[in-house]
Amino acid sequence: MASLPTAVRATAPKLIRSTFQRRALSDVHITRTGKPLIRTQGGRSSLGEHTATVFGATGQLGRYIVNRLARQGCTVIVPYREEMAKRHLKVSGDLGRVVFIEYDLHNTQSIEESVRHSDVVYNLIGRNYPTKNFSLEDVHVEGTERIAEAVAKYDVDRYIHVSSYNANPDSTSEFYATKGRGEQVARNIFPETTIVRPAPMFGYEDRLLLKLASVTNLFTSNNMQERYWPVHVIDVGEALEKMLFDDHTAAQTYELYGPQNYSTAEISEIVDREIYQKRRHINVPKRLLKPAAGLLNRLLWWDVMSADEIEREFQDQVIDPSAKTFKDLGMEPSEISKWTYHYLQGFRPSTYFDLPPATEKEMREEKKYIHVLDDQ
């Protein structure tokens, strides 16, 4: 008869194999579309109710949806390309809630490994300018095709595809055109795709308020006259979270935009008042600035200025009347003027750093003016 240690060693491999075999079937609890999350005391959900893959999580919008899903108790899989770019997401949820997996948008196998255990996939990947490794077509069309095919292959419950406002395959802007073709590809492969078109987003690390407040933002080509409805990135993140728990959002298109229409010049005036400085914006004709921006982009391959960015300066935001909005999600978006102080205080000179928000200062002046008139 074998000794106890010998028997344990003999049976250990079988126990380990059986344990991992059982775990492989139950470590990820797959739920069908719209199944409600079972929340426990303290506002968190029970373990493993949803597993979400968020492509493009290291971008501006990604941190907000990752944080919201992780706080709900979801297991969030974050495919990443650069080791240093994902560090801030590690603390978005409880230990083990945010799982990282390295991937390459050109590598189909790495994409499939990222989605095979998930019941919802978010695609936030977007490129504002071409680089030496990825063209806009590579990212917005071919990348979307690989992700959508992986979603269909593993029968993922939900696929939520974040596109862009003005997405249109026939647009003169390559960015808008490739975004439009990406939507078509996603719907052709996975008809239940939820398409989300956010307006220009403002928030931390945005390309709107912070860009206008920067001294390096010198050149424009349309006197900053393009018009749009800026939207708070936190509102977009909340909307994406709501879509996971509402199966009525499947196969729908949402245009998410703010409550008020602005031109870039009008927002620039708000920014200047908030930071107590006047930023210069030099207008250069399109026929000169566009080729110069294209050359600069090819020389630096960096997010400085691109030819397509100049083209987009001449296109106002167009709202699709058939698309759903924040209202269909029971939400009211925030107005940009309420947040400029929050995001721009750091651009103020030290002399004005501790002054109240510009909007609050204006309200005080208006009240003072009204009191003077009343006294007269």
C-alpha cells in the first residue's frame, strides 16, 4: 500500500486537472442580453455577472467606462498595446476585476483571445491621424472587421461600437468616411451592433478645452467657425454603461451630444475668460495649411496636426434625426460652461489661480449691476 505522501503526489495532477477543467467552464459567468446585475450590500454586484472587453480603454473615454463597469462588479478585460499606457486602469476596480491582455490590431488571434470569455465587447478604438504603422483605414475599418468577426465567432451577447459624429462613408474627410465604413462593416457582420456617435468630448485629456487653452494651438483654417454640440465625456461613459443593462439598445444607433451648439471660436472665448489669458489663433488659408499639415504629420507621425484635421474644420456637426439620444437613455447631458473652471484652472496665471469660476464672477457682476439699476 502506497504511503500517504506518495498517494497525494499521485492524485495531485488529477485533482489539478479536474479543478482547472471545471474552472474553465465556470470562471466566466456568461449572461444573455439584458440580464440584470445582482447587486450585493454596498452597491457591488455578485462575482462574475458580466465580463466585458473594452478595446481602446487607454484612450480618453476608456477610463470612464472601465471604471464604471468595474465598480458594478464586472470583470473588465483590457486589451493593450503599450505597457505604460494602461497603468492608470489597474486601480479602476477591485483586485482581479481589471484583467490586461496584450494584443495587436493586425493579429486576429490576439483579438479573439480578448473576447472569447466576454458577454459584451466595447470598441472604443479610434485614430485621429495616420501613423507609420496604422492608417485610418487600418484602424476604423479593418480593425473593426476583425473585432466584429471575433464577436460573431464566439457568439458574444452585445457589441457596442463607438464611432463618431458626422460618420459618413461619402464624407470628404477620411476620418469621417472610414468611421462610416466601419459602422457598415460592424452591422454587416454583427447585425445587433449598437452604434454610438459621440460629439466632440470635453474632460481630462480632451482635444477641445485643453487644446484651446494651450499656447501651442496656433493655426486654424476656418477662423474656428465649425459648429457642434460638445458633450461631457463622463456623460458618454455613463451612457455606455446603461447600454449594457438595456437589451433595447441592441441594433440601435445613438448620437450623444450636449445641450447647446457652439462654434470653436465661441468655446475659445469661454476658455480665454476662464484662464484670464488671450490665446492667439492664426488663420491660414486651407490651400496652404492642409498640405503643410499633411507634410508635418508624415515627418513627425505625432499628434500635432494632420491634413484631415484641417478638412474637418470646414464641416459642422450634422445630427441624424432617426438616431436615438441621451433622452432615450433617461439622461440629461451637462453644459460645457459648467465645467470649464474644473478642467482649466491649471492654465491660469498664479495671480488669478484662486479666483472663482468665470461664470460665477459674471453672475456676481450681473447682480451688482441689477442692484445699481434698482437703486436708481
